[in-house]
Amino acid sequence: MNLIVAVDNNWGIGCQGDLLFHIPADMKFFKSTTTGKIVVMGDLTLKSLPHSKPLPNRTNIVLSSEPDFQVEGAIICHSLAEFFELLSKYKIEDVFIIGGAAVYNQLLPYCEYAYITKVNSTAKADKYLDNVDDMPNWQLLETSSVQYHNELEFTFNKYVNNNVKQFQE
């Protein structure tokens, strides 16, 4: 399983239900990496997407604690046990966690790879990803050259988790 996200210098990922940055190259990377794959998100992340609709050309799985939550075009899981059971139907390397913060941080130990766009900026954030640079089991595998969008500089980074937690809920 994988995680894909953009973070600021403090590992902030969002504020008031929106992304911190809108960088076209990052959006293009996200789209090319997740198209044709399985994306996993919380219900608030789904509601933050354009028209509150699932992402096209992907299998959308939404984690929600709301028992009656339903959305056309998405598979809803109401527990981690239900989610882990559902995962057996898919190639685990095709699964990408896409937010929000609670879903990222809850599923981070189960991810083998994390694709993290690091933006060299500090934005006003109210949601954060746990800092994988501070976790001994996460190792930086690759980093791109520095890229720029307007005044922002950023890099694409790929991490590997050397101690992936096995599904058992």
C-alpha cells in the first residue's frame, strides 16, 4: 500500500478542508500516479473534491464512521476491519492513501511506500502528516531535483517503510 501527499516544512497538509498548495506539477504527478489505481480517503476528503464526487478513472474507497454514508461511484468502508478485508480483492501495490490527516496517520504504518512532495514553505495549516523523517523505519529512497512554481520550491520524494505493519484488525 502507498501514501501520496504534499507537505510544507512543518508537515502541514491542509487548512480548513483545502490543500495548502496548488502546484500544477504536483497535481499532474498525483493524477499520473493514481489513475487506474485504488485511492483511499476519508469522507471529509471526498467532500473536498470537486463537486464532492469520487475521482475519475480510479477505484475510490471512502472510510467513514457515519453508518448511513453513501456516495455513488465509491465503495464505503465503516471500519478498518472492513477496509482490510476489502483490500484482499486488489493488488496492494495499486492502493494509494490520499487523505485526510486522520486516514494518513492511521494507515501510515501499513504503507510500504510514501510519495511525498515537499514544499519548501511554511503555510497556515490545521492538518498534519506525521513526520516520516523522524521515524526510524522510514527511509528516503529517491528525491527529485528542486523544482519551482511561482515563488515555491519543491521536490518529489519517495520513502520506503522497512517495517510495514500487517493487516489484522
